[in-house]
Amino acid sequence: MTEQPLLNEIKALIKSSGPMPVWRYMELCLMHPRHGYYVSRDPLGREGDFTTAPEVSQMFGELLGLWTASVWKQMGSPQFLRLIELGPGRGTMMADALRALRVLPPLYQALHIHMVEVNPVLRERQGATLSGLRNIAWHDNIDDVPEGPSIILANEYFDVLPIHQMIRHENGWHERVIEIDGNGKLQFGAASEPTPRFDVLLPPLVRAAPVGAVFEWRPDGEIMKVATRVRDQDGAALIIDYGHLRSDAGDTFQAIARHTFTDPLKAPGQADVTAHVDFQALARAAEDVGARVHGPVTQGDFLKRIGIDTRAAALMQKATPEVATDISIALNRLTDTGRSGMGSMFKVLGISEPRLTAIAGLSDLEQAGGN
């Protein structure tokens, strides 16, 4: 039987301190200093647990590079720009974006690259992918990135930030917790007392939720850092993640291992635990600090607006039949608008300083098509 040191530690904490809130459990699963999922391994690709859009096709990162160039021009083409990526994976997306940006020397020479990454294994992979680059630095969080005009890219970053789960009982909303059942296994439970006046803070759709409904929320701290930075220092952020456009009830807490869904309570620290992103909540928090919000739109719509079909056609024209087929498959995977396709499941949100009134792919189609 495989040793599970984090499971044993979590059980000991519950026995000594009582039931553990879901947010704390998720935090330990992902970020425990020794056994956390995101501090001990490379989870990406065919040999890992999941595949992100940049790993599907070079087109994804290249188009984000061209999107960056469009926003830089709208900012007035500053001679100095910090290009920041939150949770950069293996560095694939940044490498593809920079390759596209080399065709615009004034911007390419203005760039200072900042990678916000806590995983030492992935930092090493990023360094290898981006070897030879000048002006690149790594940071544990966005607070450590020096000031200056910035464009921030965040692909599948917010989904791993810990969530609070609340469950509705007859007498109000209770914090959902992790406890130990009679057989010594982890199970979901609820705090014994409701959270006072929690319903006052709820979105309208959730207030009418029935008994037993689950509502998830994340603290606004991270999105407010991003929004405040672009508001005060000039620039924009692009957030791409899977989630829902409107705040609503629903349990989306999940775990993925070896590209398959698994029980999130079964092997803490050995699977990726995530929850869907509430894009309405992100937009509301950004607007609350005075940033401008663009979108959200589906990933399929966004990529088509900024030219993925044209890019795919150009690549296929120069490719062998086998490679052309691979490009076509990747295009469909990234833009598929079926119920569970990446094109519809993933949403894209832009946040900018207030003077940027329109952004490629996220404003009206004419504006997006012209960039």
C-alpha cells in the first residue's frame, strides 16, 4: 500500500483541532511545504495528470503573444513592459508567445519577463524552456514583481486557489468541512452552527437555493491584486480558466489524477484538486477596485476572434498531411463548443486600467477583428 504522509497529517490535525474547512484541506493538498501537489512534481502533459491549452498546440501561446502586442499598442507602445505569467506550467505558453513577439522588435526589446511560480520542479522546467532569454525573473507571488506597466497572463491559475464551500441547512448556511467517519476515512460534513448573516452576501441566484445546495466562493485578494496593479501602473490582465459566467450554487470541487477524475478525499497531495472559477465574482471584484472589465467570453469565441482559424490554416498549408491533421485536431480541441469542450468550458476575462476601453477578442467583433 502506498504511503500517504499528508493523509496521516490531515487526520492528525482533524483529531486534534476538529473538522477542517474545505479551503484549508485544499490548501494543504496543493501547497503543503513537503507533500503538496504543486510543490513536488511536474503534473503536466501525457505522463502527468492533466494537459493545459498551451500543451495542446503552439497556436494558443502564439495568439496570446499577438494579443499582448495589440494591448501594448493600445497602451501607447511603452518602451518598458513587464510581461507577467501567473502559474506558467512548463513555460510552453510563454515560449510560444515570445516567438510570436519576435516579429515586433520594439516590443520584444521592451519586455522584462516575470514568472510567478512556487513549484521548484516547474521552475526548473521553465528555465530550460526559456534558456537564453535575457531579462527574466521568478517570483513566489505577484506582490514580489517590481512596479511598472504590465501585461499579465493567467491560464488555469485561479481554479487552484482554495475555495470555501457553504452548504444550506434549514437554519442557514454552514461552512462545509472535512471530518473522519466511523471507519477512519475522510468525509464531508458541515460546521455545527450556521455562519451569521451569510445570506446577505449571496448573489441573487443563490439566495433561492434549496436545502442541501452547495455554494463555493474564493476570497477576492488575488484578483484584487491583479486589478489594482493594472489600474495603478498601466496595463491589462488576461484570465483564462474553466468555470461559469454567473454566480450560482453547485459543487465543483474535484480531483484529477492521470487524466481521470478521482475522489478528492482519497489521496491528498497526490492528485490535482480544483474547483470551477466564478467569473462573475472575479469581474465584480475587479470593478470594485476601479479597474475596467472586458468580457468574459468563451475560450472558443475568444480564440476565433483573435485569429486562430487563420493561424491554423497557415500552419496546415506548410505541413505534411499527418501534421496538418494534428493541427486540425488541436484547433477543434481548443475551440470545441460542445457541452464539455474546452471552447465552452473555458472562459476568458480581461481586466485593464480604465482608459483601455476595448481589448482584442473581448470587446465587439469589429474591434477584435481589426487587431
